[in-house]
Amino acid sequence: MSSHTRRAAGSGPGSPRISRRKFLAGAAAAAVVAPVRARPAPLPHGPYDVIVVGAGLAGLTAARRLAAAGASVVVLEARDRVGGRVLNESIGNGKIVEAGAQFVGPTQTRILALAAEVGVETFKTYNDGNSLLYYQGALTPYPATGFPDVPPADLNEALTVLLTVLDPLAAQVDLHQPWASAGVDLQALDGQTAETWKLAHFQTPGARFLFDVIFEAVIGCEPRETSFLHWLFYIHSAGGILPLVTTAGGAQDSRFVGGSQLIPLRVAADLGGRIQLGRPVRRILQDGSGVAVETDRHRAFKAGRVIVALPPAMAGRIAYDPILPALRDQLTQRMPMGWYAKVEAVYPTPFWRSDGLSGQVVSDTGPVRTTFDNTPPDGTPGVLMGFIAADDGRVWSQLSAPERRNAALGSFARYFGAAALAPIQYVEKDWTAEEWSRGDPVGLMPPGVLTQYGPALRPPVGRIHWAGTETAEMWTGYMDGAVRSGERVADEVQAGG
Amino acid sequence: MSSHTRRAAGSGPGSPRISRRKFLAGAAAAAVVAPVRARPAPLPHGPYDVIVVGAGLAGLTAARRLAAAGASVVVLEARDRVGGRVLNESIGNGKIVEAGAQFVGPTQTRILALAAEVGVETFKTYNDGNSLLYYQGALTPYPATGFPDVPPADLNEALTVLLTVLDPLAAQVDLHQPWASAGVDLQALDGQTAETWKLAHFQTPGARFLFDVIFEAVIGCEPRETSFLHWLFYIHSAGGILPLVTTAGGAQDSRFVGGSQLIPLRVAADLGGRIQLGRPVRRILQDGSGVAVETDRHRAFKAGRVIVALPPAMAGRIAYDPILPALRDQLTQRMPMGWYAKVEAVYPTPFWRSDGLSGQVVSDTGPVRTTFDNTPPDGTPGVLMGFIAADDGRVWSQLSAPERRNAALGSFARYFGAAALAPIQYVEKDWTAEEWSRGDPVGLMPPGVLTQYGPALRPPVGRIHWAGTETAEMWTGYMDGAVRSGERVADEVQAGG
């Protein structure tokens, strides 16, 4: 049974119907996501109750919630697929690798709930045996459940500062209104880069190295590219530095059976004809009576409200009529996407496991500085996945395709031996080269942005509402944050903005 | 005689003609800007040799130079006027105030040359008597040719650090390839905000205050918003900190008779029908045979090459097919516009002059922290001009129109007395609210951008060339830089890219 037919069971004429009047008044049923119901379809171009721009997890979650509450919804997606920065790529035999977001952790409860609703299960990220540290030319194993084996004094400094200075400071940043956090010197924290803070608070090369590698792997930038305050917010949003960086029990704890994109694919299947692919939104017009959303085709889509479920940098590329308030417009100028690529090499088996290796690496040498064992849950084929981010990414992306492959496999071989040089398949995804993402995993905030422009992240502008993981209070930057933002914006729309 | 007919003297059938073949081979005549010649017009939508996007000084300069070399050119401008961030506003009786860029200094030789070519003269900025410092609640006069009278130890520190530390460091930043400057620690300089550097190098409140007020007035941001390396580049690009900030002999030395917009207006008159107003460019397509440039109307304009003469943030809002290389695309995500407004109050006479005041103020209290006497050259009416920038601007812009006026006039009155509260006219321009600028005076570079993305500022992408003051090596951010960029890009196009 396809995911579509399997999920269609709750639909049909027998399902309860909620009138548009009831929806617009904020139906009580909205709080509970019921199976998506059939209702008479509006004309193809509307008017709809709500248009959602972007069929990533944020947009799909919002559309699902609104449709369940009885609203008429259409989702306009520029790509020919759903999922945004969540993407399965087939490696044959019904197996996939994930080219985008993939991990899930125990406190990421909203993506876990959504996955459960659409019948997508999880399994543990492979985390047995030893991980590897490649540092100053030497390869050192360390228990996968432990910390990279930099010199003891360096590790001591790293953990002391991260856990007793950084974490408590991050905990003081208000998740709802970071720009109004009490008890911290906001101007000082937002006036410096994370690099400046690093240099002031870590003296050992090993501690500084760990700080850098966390940055690159977690948000696709170097510490110099972001405000230290935004980094604090990011840490608090994840519940602390350990939840952010650890595998077992942290943000990398588990993966989704069938691949993370199975979630948006199933949500989209439920939404059926409400999803319109290949419809890049070029302009959004609003007046007192509603919104008109223009794509490349001649006829605009009409609705009462529109949800823009894109990262700010992409939302800023839509034309707005009337133009957006300056604070909101400049926000879209000031949240660039990170630079992030994933490479995956497929082997007949996960050969490193027999060497007692977890497949996880932390390295001071690029282009791949962080790896994971991305083998499917049944154990074959073996898949090594690596992140190429920030400075490494900017160099690697400009290589030719054969050079990129050689560089990526060369990194794998440095950690796992010559066997890594001969995969049966190689898959790469450079998200900066994707027209409808232009970067990954998340929009960054350079210094001064969070305090001055943070207040423009979420509030609607008239009939235009904003979603996307960048707007999330918890697990911003993650699939979980995207889902949370979709839920929040759906509630906001139902409450009348 | 209108500027158009006056300038048309060099045109006509008798002028020498340069064939397209000769143009495309890089005509020798290109180095000298001759009067713009008539040549058979292409069909309205081309094909042209070159399409220029944006009729600011950069685009107009490029178009003028190319047309003079015999190229067929069309300039597509989104607004219903030319000049971009250069704009005269009438105050009646044939007098104007300048809502955008207005000052010119002696080393800004390319804008001066262009002004001379189109017959626009200069006059000295009023700089007689005393300027005023408003600091910590007190108003203190100081000679207009001197330095603000902060406490002596503070001024001593300010000048010592600015002139003996900052200036020499700035001079080490390579103007052609700042990201490859020798002898400086690029990563350290680009890894910190100018705020971080300020706090480390200035200990007195007065010195820190002067550093801030320079930032706000010069580039429309707080020191926390930019990379220190970009600030060093900006200083070197202007020839040093004193050329940047001083009136007599510096960047504020002179003004243009008739207003700065007279220059683009006259250049545009010379170009005549080559300027197409009200044509926002939405998409640029290129292939091996040429470019197609789409506006809101159905038919695309065709050409061999296109020059995008917009700041990066605005260039990033055009769709490109094929998409731009990631480094170039991300550059457009990472150079936000400053936040900048100008307010001008018109009085029957420049009453402050009789009090021995220059009309210039430096203040620690907003919203107006910097003022100038913007009186026309004949001495009437009296005009006070003030800048409202960065943090002040973000607050002020969100006020109602009467509140904005009251706040601006309240600042003027704080410095010049109650007479300033009752102007006969009040003019304001908030550039962040302008659809086709969305900020002013220049695109900023947060930390990490110049070293990593600077190399993508100027090189053409296939048939697409980039101009705008942000691409200039000298006087970037100024009208002079815009003209230089237009000259550079015209030469680049003629040389075949």
C-alpha cells in the first residue's frame, strides 16, 4: 500500500466537516490535528483560506494543521518535490541516503510526534565502538560515547568552559524574546562574534579546535560568521551544548526508518491536491480583502492569508506589495544561509564496524571534518556520511565534480583506510547550489541582528505570516524547529493573526 | 536651454560612428568618453550590445561610457526617476535639498570629472565659525576646522589611536584584493566586529563615543554590525580616517550647485531614449548567445551582456537562470544595506550663522546625532540637515510621521535653540523604506564576508557584470565609488569580460 492510499483511510465523505465560518472564528478542533478531511475544493486559484509558500516541514505542518481544522489550503512549492532541506536519495534496492536533515533526538518531540502520526519509525544512530579523532596529523580512537581525545588539558578546558560558562550563559537567553533577555549584557553578547568569545575564553588549541568543529558541523559556518548571542540562543534552543552535539541521547540520537523525507512525503500525500509543485512564488500582494500570490504563471492564487514558510534569506527574494516594513525587510538581508554540503559513500558493507569503529569522526582537516555511519537499519549497504561546511565548503564547492569526489573520499580514507576510496556509489549534495535553498542548514545571525532585528522574525505583516525553523524557539535550525514553527503559525492564523 | 538640448550638441549624424564589431573587439576610443552619439536604435527590446540594470550613478556612468564607444545600450530602471540613492527634492523657488548622497571631496576625482563633463559645479560646504558637541547633556562649541571638544584625555586617545594605530593598519589592507592583503592577520581582523576592536583599543568614553558617531554617520551602522576588516578597507578606500570624516578637505568638503542629482539627470538626458524607467528587472537569463532580461512586462530585453549596477542585496533579489555560483549568491545574502535617513528643516534664513555656528553638530543623543548646514549656495533659505542612522534609525523609522518630525526637530532645537522647532518646510527621506534601495548608504560586510566572499564582488558571471559603489576600490560607499565602478565595468565589458 502506498503511503498515500494507506493514509487516505481517515478521509472521505464520512469525515466531520468544519465550515469556513467556523475555521475563521478559530475552531476549537484546531488544537487537535485530526486526519485531513475532504471538503469541496476551491477553484484551482482560490480563493483559499490560506496559501502556504514552501512545502518543507514548516509549511507542510502548517497546511496539515489548518486543513485538519477545516480550512481550505493550497501549498505552493517551487521545487518539483516536497521536503525542502529534507531529501531522500535512492541508492537502489529500495534503500536511501538522506541528502539533507536526518537526525532526531529525544527532546525533539514535535517532529517525533509528526513522524508517529504519519507512521514513520525511528532507529538508533550507529554509535558502537570507537569514534576517531584526527588531530594534528594523528588518528586517535575514543569511545563513541565519550569525548574526542584531544590532550587532557585541552579537553579539560573545553568541557569546563562549555559546561560551566557557556551553557549557564546560554540558559539566561530568553527563548521567546532573546532580544529582551534579563540579566545578561545583550549589547556585549551581540556585539561580538563567537570567534571573539572563543579566543577570549579558550586558551588551548584543542579546546579552540573543538569549538570550531562544533560550529561547522552544527550550523554550517565558522565562529567568526555569527553573533555570539545568536549562538547562545541556538544552544539554549536545543536545551544545552550536550544535547546539541552528542549522538546517544542528543540531537544525533536516532534516524528515521525509510529516511527523514518520508515524513514530508506522507504529510504531502495526505494533503493530496492541495500541494502544487513547480510554483515558485514571485510576488505577494495584500490589501484589506485578502492576498494574491503570483507565481511564474499568469493567474495569481487568492486567499485570506498567506504563510511564508521559507528561511528569511529566501523570503526576501519574493516581491511584496505593499513593500514590507523596513525592519522585516532588513532582517531578510541579514540572515544568510550557512554553507553546508553532505557527502555519502556507499560500500557493500559497513566495513569499519568490524574494526570496532562507530563511523564517527571529528577532524581538524577537511574537507570532511565530521562523519557518521549512515548505514540503513538492516545493516546493508554500508554508508559513510560526511559534512563539508563553511570555509571547507566554500573551497570544495568550487572544485570540479571529480575533484569534489576525490576530496571527499580522500577524507574518508584518511579516517577509515584505503577501502574507503572505492565505494560502489557516491552521493553528494551541496545545498548552496540548490536554487530554492542557497545554503543550509539554517539562516545565520551576524552580530547585531538578534537584538535589533529579532523582533521582526515572527510577527505577521498584515495577512502575511512567517514560519520556518529560523522562527522556532525550541530546536531552531532542526526539523523539530520547523515543525514547531508550522504549528505555531497555524495557530496564529487560526487566531486571526 | 535645458540640460538635454544643451548637451545634444555633440550628437547627430555628423558624429563618428563605431560599428558593433569594433565595439565588441574593444574599441580604442573607449578610453576617452566622447559626447554620446546617435546611432540607429535597436528595436525597443533589442538586441542591444549591453543592458544596464539600474540608473544610479554606477549604471549611468557605464552606459555613458559604452554609448560613447559606439555600443547600443539600454538602461532599465525600476524607479520612475534616475539617480538611485542620489535625489534632489524641491523646496520651491527653484531650490532643492538633497535627500541622498550629496557631499564631494577633493580626492573624489571621478565624480568631480563626471560633474565637470555635464556642467555641474561645486561649492564649499558651509564650515565657518563653531561646530557643536552635544555630549553627556552639555553643548560645547569647537572650531569647525577642529575636533569635537570631548575631555582632553579622551580626544587625545581618540586621535592617537585613530591616526597612529587605525590608519596605518588600514593602509595595509590591499584595495584591489583586500582578502589577500599581505602583512596583516586577515582572519583576526575579519573575525571580529569593529565594536570588539573599539572596546579593546579605546578605554575612554569620549573616544568610544567618537568612534561610534563616525560609524553611524559614515556607513549607517553600529560598529557591532560590521567586520573590523571591512572598516579598515573602507578607511583605506577613502585615503584615511581624516579624509573620511572631515569637512574642509575631506569627503564633506563641497556640494554640487543645483544638487547632486543634477549629475545623473544630465547624464540621463544625454542618454535620452536609452533610459527606460519603471522597469524593475525580475529575471536575467543567459546562454552562449546572449542575455534576456525580464521585467514585469511580457517581452524580455535582449543583449550580448548585462551590467547589474545595484548593491549586492538588491542584485540578490533578481532571479538568475542559470542560477549564480554559490559564492556570488551567498555574497548577496551577506551584504545588508545600512540603516540611514536624512532629515532637513528649511528656515527663512540660516539663523545659526549669525550666532557664529557652522551648523555642524556631533552628538551622543539621537535621533539626529550629526548635522550640517545644507543651505543653498546663495544663502537662502536656511537648511539644517541631519543624519538618523543605525540604532536610532530603527527606532525613529517606526514612529508615526508627526512623531518622526517632532523627534527630528527636537534634535535640531537641542543644538540650535527653539527657533529650530518652526521650520517653514520639513523634508525627510528614510532610505530603508525605499523599495529599490531598502537601506543606505552602502552595503555592509559583517565579519567573515570580506575574506571569504570578497573575491565574488567584481568578477563577471558569464555575461553578467557587476557594478555599484560596493565594488569600488577607491571611495567605496560614495558617489565617487559608484562612478569608478561604472567606468571599471564599462571597460570590462568592452574588453570582452
